[in-house]
Amino acid sequence: MKQEKKVRYYIGKKQYVPEESDMLCSVQHDSFGNETAQKLYRTGKGSFFLVSVNGNSKARVQIMDESQAFDFMDEHTACIDTDTYDKIFGEPDKG
């Protein structure tokens, strides 16, 4: 039986594996018939990366620092996985 390979992205001599990372935020965009899915992940070592896949299944990966990751989540608050967020950062204070 053939085992499927995990998706891995190699950037700057490091690998980023979505299946081994925590997904913090998942967004679907549809601009003029061009659908794009974006998923923000945090690795076990604390690195953040954003995977964007367009309708043609072309993936683009962007490494983010913590500030950029929080800016992305602030722009897409309804798409945050709150259970994962709370597990990593703790439950935020109420506004």
C-alpha cells in the first residue's frame, strides 16, 4: 500500500509542514471568479507561515513574524480557530 507524502515547503533551509503545524486561521476569498484559500499556521518551534492556494492549485508560502501573523488574524477575526488560538496563546481578555 502506497503512503501519501505530506506536503512540505522548503524555505531558507527550513521545512514547513502544514500537517505537523497548528492552523490558526483559514480564509476563503473569491475575487472576480478567482477563488483563493489562505491558511495561517504556527510550527512547533513557533514560526508562522501563510499558505495561499489559488483556483489553479498553485501554492504560495509566506513566512511571517509574530506581528504579521497577528495582523493577519486581526484582519480575518471571524476565521480564527479559537480553540487552537487559546491552546497556543491562552484565552485573551474580554473587550
